[in-house]
Amino acid sequence: MILVTGGTGLVGAHLLLHLIENEENVKAIYRNLKNIQKTKSVFELYKKGDLFEKINWLEADILDVPSLETAFIGIEYVYHCAALISFDPKDEDALRKTNIEGTANMVNFSLAKGVKKFCFVSSIAALGDLPQHETYITEETDWNPEKPHSDYAISKYGAEMEVWRGVQEGLDVMIINPGVILAPASTRSIFEHGSNELYAKVANGLSFYTLGNTGFITINDVVRIALELMKSDIKNERFTLIADNIVFSDILSTIAQVLKVKKPTIHATPLFMNFLWIADSLFSTLLFQKRSLTRATAKASYSKHLYSNEKIKTALGTVFSDVHQYVKDFSKL
């Protein structure tokens, strides 16, 4: 039997759909019963609502050890997708507890219960810091603790350290580091994070664009590759999963075209973005509101990070979906 954490999130829900389609015996854990509706909505979106009932749901929490004792009964394979995603500095403690301690618990139970293979869904945020003489960030790029990192990035890097500890203690693992994950535009009504934030902002009339870039990948490619890696003989490796390095202004234009709204037309310079995050910090403090733009997200918007996907293409012969075409093709879902 397969155990999936984070089954009510974007990656976990799509992973569950693919696993059930492949007639796998799957157990998924949830913390809040109403969140299961999100996963059901994903199944219905793809006209697979009848398959939803085949999931074995169990109430549990990766931070609650007694509940995990029950969740791991009969489990042979684990896909650990659960994570807290936030770039608000106020969430630092919660990020470290959920992403690092929660992953440590999952690794410990996998070791204790003799799990055959453990897949951890990390992020390109946990990859290393590019030296000046190199162009592309790879799986081998060293993490530099002297460089500034977001609390989210630190928490995912710390989680990976727990997974590698599991390797040292005898657990077979697989780590995937996806870039920004693009799902069908209609999923923005189900999930808030990742690409859905881009969809929502463009739909609401986003005026500004930046010329920074990062790695993007479709949700279908993430899930497909994770399944292929888990079924392969490959173990104790990490793989960067990006289809392409894309400039933010380009992907925003594609999303605007799909949503049939005006595309962003005002170039937000790095200086302007830095002004915005400082202003946002002041207003959120005065009004007791959650941050909408942080220093980390502002910097990411104009940073030009290039990621290499050569390792996964060499290992599996992976052919990635064209991100822009995917957004267009799945706009009618």
C-alpha cells in the first residue's frame, strides 16, 4: 500500500488521481475533513469523480506521532507532499516545525516500518547558491549558509537533510525539486499557492511585470516523473524538475491571454519592488494584516536564476510539456 501526505494540496491531489488511475492501493491522510473536498474537486475537474471513492482516507497529522502510528500500518511506499508554504517572516517557526520536524517524523516511521521507498517533494528553493563562474543551478550546486534565504527555502533544505539522514540509516529515498508548478487555470478556485497566485493576480488586473525568471513545470509532469522514479531502480538521488526557465513577463502574458484579460504593461524595476515590500511590511504591521509581498518574494521576482534539468532527462529520457502550450490547452478545464 502507498501512503500520500498532503493529499489535499495541489501536488498531492493530482498524485492521488494518477495513482488511483493506475489502480494502486492508496491511503491518504488529512487534518481537516472539509479539505478533502479540494481533492474531490480535482477529480471532478478531470471528469474522474467516480475514482475519488477509491482513496482510503485517514485523519492524521505529520506532527502527531500517535496518528502516524496508525497511518503507517501496511505501508510499503511513501510520497511525502505535505508542507507549509509561506514567505511571511512571521511564519518562520511554523515553517520549520511543519517542514523539518514533520519530515523527520515521516522518515523515522518509514525506517521503523520498513518502507521500501520514500519520495520527498522538495522545491528548487532548496537547491544551492550559484557561484559567479557558473551559469546553471544543478543538483550538485552547494548550499551557502552565508547567503540570504527565505524561511521557506531554509525549511525545505532542512527537510532534505532529514531525508538524507534516512538514507544514512538505511532508507531508500527519492527527492524531487520542482520549480513553479503550473496547473489548469480553473484550479485557482481550489488552491491558493504556487501558480494559482499568478492566475489570481492576473485575473484581478495585475498591472506590473518583472523581468526576472525562474524554472516552471506543469503539474502533470511533476506527478508523472515522481511515479516513474518511484517505479525505477534509481534511489538516493535528487532531481531538479523544470521544463524551462521562463521570464515572469512572458508567463504572465500567456496567463492573461488564457484568462482573456489585459496583460501587465508596467515594468516593475528591482528598485520599485524593494520599495513595495518595505511599504507592504509597514502597512501589514499597522493594520495587523498578513504580508502580501515580502523581501524574499520581491527579490525572487527580479532575480534571474537558471536551473538545469539535464540530470532527469539523462536518467529517464524525460520529455517535458511545453509550459505555455499547457496553460493554453488546459484553460477550458
